[in-house]
Amino acid sequence: MQDAYIVQSVRTPGCKQKRGHFKETRPEELISFILKAAVEKTDGLEPGHIDDVMLGCAFPEAEQGLNLGRIAPKMAGFPDSVSGATVNRFCASGLEAIALASMRVQMGWSDVAIGAGVESMTFVPMGGNHPRPHPEYSKTNPEMYVSMGITAENVANRYNVSREDQDKFAANSQAKAAKARDNGLFTEIVPTPAYTYVKQADGTYAKETFMVEHDDGIRESTAEGLGKLRAVFAAGGSVTAGNSSQTTDGAAATIIASKAKCDELGLKPIAKLVNYTTIGCKSDEMGVGPRYAIPKALETAGLSIDDIDIYEINEAFASQALYSIREIGLDNYMDRINIHGGAIALGHPLGCTGAKLTATCLANLKEVNGKYGIVSMCIGGGMGAAAIFERL
């Protein structure tokens, strides 16, 4: 196998579903922009050097359908020679895409590949537009189709994650994100054009452009304030809108190149993917996925929790994130976990999340001068995924 190096990793801001700055910006526009921006920010690289694009998307239908992995590079102005595919592992789709792109380079099938992710939850909602569970199987195995919020309630109830702890965790996520935003620490974000349609005097609509520089879902709060919110998934439950991830629109891209191509084009390696792993768990408590995926990744890599400088653990829900942190034994490393906030503050754009968190992880490793970082998340249907990155 040949060495595969990450030479660029960037993301758009994350914006609130239907209420945020990207509410009139189609997913094709988000992903084509960040693909083009990633290449433009990489000295020595041209679109024609790209062999293939792996694009993660959790609900690849409607505006996100028709193999957006091929359409987006074309919209970005890449030449016909750049191929593309759309990848779906629900919440780990973006991370899966990066792993597939890296494998293509390692195997010598590509010299330069992009692993990316996109999701517009404004245009294609959670579950898609027309979900159609199998009629017989859904009767005997309804947990395969259960609401993610119910699985979060199950984790809280089965593993004694209190409402108070969930709200404290959520408030801390918001505080960290606000501080990072105010101090310009989200260096992985590329200011992104958004669009709005303005009615004209003659009754037609003009498409107008404005720039988005920050995640727009950050809302500072206190545990006490969050404690006043009602549970939304179960009567008497503990999972609320305040201690759950935000539904979000966004896109992200990571460029991976072989050592030979880096030498030829003068590309500067910034990191490499050490390993990537997935694992299954019970569908009705899918949020526990990181609890199993992270130890599996560490064991495969011959590393321990002490060796990891940055953990980006997706905060699908405070209950599952806290449970995973506690079970793995990361309680003493909270200063390394989601150091600039997580999905409760910044959003969880489903198929984009793995790619988004990779860009954040690499930026944060640089900030703390760290060596190893982990990106991990739970996955709908009962799975966990984790990747270990090494900063160079």
C-alpha cells in the first residue's frame, strides 16, 4: 500500500434547519462550493488532479439525489474526468466517505481523492420525504425504525444518565462554542455564499447572495434554563430540544493525496487517517455506538485513551454522549472532548457530520499542538463509527 495524506480539510458553517441562513440554499450549492474552496485553498492542486469524489449523504433523495457525488464536482467546475459516488452510512456517511477516499489512495486506485459530506435537512427532512418501512419486518422488529429521540430516552433510562447531567453537558457545549466563535477559533470554516429569493416589483423573484461566516445555531444558556424545557420524545422523559443536537444544513470536504502526488505537486501533508472502524449495537439504544467504536479503533491502532489529544464525539444527544464518555473512562479527559462545543451547539447535519468533525478535529489538533485525534459518532439503526487521525 502507498501512503495517503490529508492535504486539506474544511467545512461550511452549520445553519439551522428551515430557520437558518441556508434555508433557501440548496445542498448542491453547499457541497459544490466547499469542494471548489477546498481545492482553491490547497497550493499546487488543480481540479484536474482529482480522480474521484466520495460524498456522504444520509438521505440521498430529491435535491440530494441523482448521485450528488457526481453532480457536485461538475457544479464546482471540475473536469469530466473527475468521477464521483454517493455514500450512505447515515450519521457516519461523511466519515465513511473520507475512509473510502483514503483507501482508494492507499490501494493505488487514485492519486488524489476527496472524501466529503453534505446534508440539507431543510430540503430533505430526517427520515426522508417518503419513508417506507417493510410492512412485515416493521411489526416484528419496530426498533429498526424507531425515532432517534426514543433511543436517547432509552439510553438515559437504562444507564442512569440524569436530566440534570444532560442539561449541564448541553449548557457547557453551548458555552464552549460561543467562546470559540467569539475568539475566531473555528479556523476550518470557509465563509460560504447563501442565497435568498427576493420578490420584485413585477412579481418575479430575484436570487440574491450573502455570505455566512459562522454557525448560526449557537445559543448560550444555563443548565437551570435548559431544565425548564419539556421533554419532547416521552412523557416524563429527560431528552429535550435543549440537550439534543440541532437539525442542520452544511457541507465539508477533505482532500487526500498519495505521497508521490504530494511530492510531484508540492502538496503539504497535514494529517493521515490511522484507522477507521464501525461496529453494531442494539437498534433501540443506537446512541451507545461510540462506547464500542472508540475502544475498537484504539485497540486496532495500538493506542490508549491517554494517547488521544482531541476527541470529537458527536453530540447527537447529551444522554448518549455522556454515557459513552463515562463507559470508556474519559471522565478525566473532558478538556480534550469537543473543546469548541459539539452538535448540541453547532448542529448535526447527518451525512455531513463525519466530514465536518474531521475538519474540526484537524483544526483543533493544530491549535493544541496535538498528535492524535478521534472522530466518533452513533449511527441510526444501531451502529457506532470511529476514526483516528494523526497530525503531521
